[in-house]
Amino acid sequence: MKKLIARLVLFVAFLFIVVSCSGDDDNSVDTSLALIKKITETSYNNNQEHVVAYEFSYQGNVLKKVIQDDGSLTELSYNGNKITTIKGYKNNEQQTLTTFYYTGDILTFLLLDDQHDKVEYLYNDGILSKINIGYLSNGEFNIRSTQELTFDTSGNAIKSTDHLDLEGEMDLGEETTYTYDNKNNPARDINKYYRQISGILHFNGLNVNNIASESHTSLTSGAVSLFTYEYIYNADGFPTEMKKYDGEHQLQAVTNIEYQ
């Protein structure tokens, strides 16, 4: 089970940005869209510095590939504006496959690799309200992780409640509350289906604006951890730099975003 959760976390971290499109073969370019060209993050931990960078390759306004600085590659396929699969490669060999399933225009679930691991999306009046993660066994969905979401009227997730069941171990649940700035999220122009499944490093595609602070409370110990964010914006109100600090205002990460 720990392996499953780790794989899903890595899957979400490796997905980045998909630009809205009218079809898979659309080569036209809409210059009004904020298309990300490169993201570079420098993180700091125990006096060590770690840098990771991602570059984005488009066909028209449609993102086709994301290339990480270690040579890892993500390829995206579409049917119209719907994502059908996301494939991950390492050393020219396919490592991962994520398949998207829809009910009408609603993304209902993802199946990973051998179609055994599953991510399910539930809605309340058309708004995403819960995400279940688990695995299929004998045709049954065994849920091992859940996330419940609460949005404000601006379209930002102001609270998430997470539970993790590791088959007999204690519930590693956590409640997180968020505040926001009033600027454009870098994910504003991405494909709506991608927007609900992933984040761009620390930028959650679910939100309209950018996180200004987040407070995490353990549901087992009651311990609280706080993080705050500072931004530099371009003339169009999109972040070009983000700094993340812990509760003691120690710098945790610096993220730089370049747009086309």
C-alpha cells in the first residue's frame, strides 16, 4: 500500500501543465493565453540545495511534451479537448501510463499502469468535492486515501481534509486551510481536466488565485505547521517568482516561471 501511495504522489508531482485546446491537431496559436515555457524550482533542506527544471513543448497551444532536466519525458494524448492518456518515459523506455475515463464531459476516474490503481473524482452540484485513491481487487474499489475539498465563491479551495489508511496502521489524516492573493494562477489557461488532477509544483491548478498561506493540522496529534508565500508578478498579473517560507520564515523553496 505504501508503494501505491508513493507512486500516486510521484505521478501527481510529475504532471505539469496542459493548455486548453479545441482539438488534438490544432496548430493555431492563441497569443492571449499565458503559456508556460519553463519552470525551475530550487528547494532548501538541511542546508542542502536541490534544483529541478521542466521545459514545455507545444503543438500550437496544445502541450505535447514535458521534459525534465534529468531526461524524463511526459507525453500527452487527446480526443478533442479531453486528455486520454499521459505516458511517462525514462531513458527512452515507457515507465508509466495513466488513462482518463469520463461520464459525458465529467472526468470520473483515472487508472494507472496495469489498470489496477485508481483515482476517483466525486462532485457536488458540478463542483469537485472529493478524491478517492486506492486499488481494484476482484472488481471492487478499495479506498486507501481520501481528500475532501471546500471551495469559496471565488473558486479557490479554502480547506482540504485528507485521510490515509495504510491497512491497519493509524489514520494519518490532516486538515489544511488556505488563504490567497488576488492575482492570476499560472494554471489559468490550462486544460480543465488537467487542472483538477494536478499542480504545477506549488501552484494548485484547482484554484483561481495563488496560495498566500497554508496551515496544516494533524488529525492525530493536533500539531500545526504553517507556510507562507511571496510572489513577483509580470505586467499581466501572473507570477514569475514564488518564495515559500516555513512558520519561522525560513526559506523552503524558490520557483521561477518563464512564459512564452
